[in-house]
Amino acid sequence: MDELDTCQHTLEQFKKSLECYINQSYIFVNIDTALKMIREKSEQKFAVVTFDDVPLDAYEKAVPVLLSMQIPFTFFITTGYIGTEGFMTEAQLKKLDNQELCTIGAHTKSHPMLRKVSNSFEELKESKEILERLLGHPVDYLAYPFGRQSSISHKVMKQAEKAGYKCAFGTIDATINDLSSKSLYYLPRIVRK
């Protein structure tokens, strides 16, 4: 599982990163397929391209590249950022959601360090509900803000399951393997900045 972040990359570097994975025999899949491959313990090397928050630059620059290369991708949305400066609007989010290659996931309402707030369950549940109302379909996947073990507790992982997510992602700098796939509510993602 890998996250490719264009915030610090030029478009040319972003394209080269994608091509590098292809040249190393990775296949790019959406999260539904990744979850199936994890459960089946697939031997195939795969990557999922993800973006956190709702950055306008990723929408304007990375999405056209991904669409032209036919690579699936996921945007994990911080609902409190929608429509604020530097982030996507509701209309852009709906347009993006209509792309067959795009999956929309949740990234909480206000991007808190969930381990340290008393309303962590509300952050998880309400961001899911807001996105589902806006998009008109279930939102099944979550990426934790900050994503490190120090920012997520076992309680928060249980809350993610209770809120109705199928799985959740952290930012452990590792690939998915037999050990990491035992906890679908704390899957690793490699962050590229």
C-alpha cells in the first residue's frame, strides 16, 4: 500500500513515481480491490494512490495525470476543509466522485489527533455521515489524521469499526504483509512527500 503525494512533487516526478511502480510489476488498484487482495493474501504486488484532506492542487494537477494513465486513486476528505482556501469545493468533490477511478474516503471533520480528543467517535462518525449525505452513497474507508501509532489508540480503532468503516489506514512506513493485514483498522501506508 502506498500513498503518492504531489504537494512536494513536480508533475514530472509524480508521473515518474507512478511509472516506477509499474516498471516494478506493481498493479494499481482501488481500495475495494486492495481489501479483497488483503483478505485473500494475494501474492500480487499492488499499490493504492491516496491523498489526504481535500487539496486543490491534487485535484487540479494529479487527477488529470491519474485519469490519463487509468490509475485508480482515493481522496480521504477532511470535511471541515471543504470549500476553504486551497481545498476543493463541494461541486468539485461531487465531480471527482463521478470519476470511475476515484474512491472517496473520510479523514475526520477537523483533522484532530484522535488519541488526544474526547470527541474522537463523533469526528469519525460525523465525517462519514457528511460525506454520505453530500455524495449520496456509502463512504466505507478512513485514513486517520497524522496516522502514526502515537496519534491513534486501540479505542480509536474500535471506534472506526463501530462508525461503520470497512477498514482504516495509518501512515506506518511499511507495506501490507501477513502481520499488518491482521488489523484492518490500522493498515500501513507509505507516505511520499
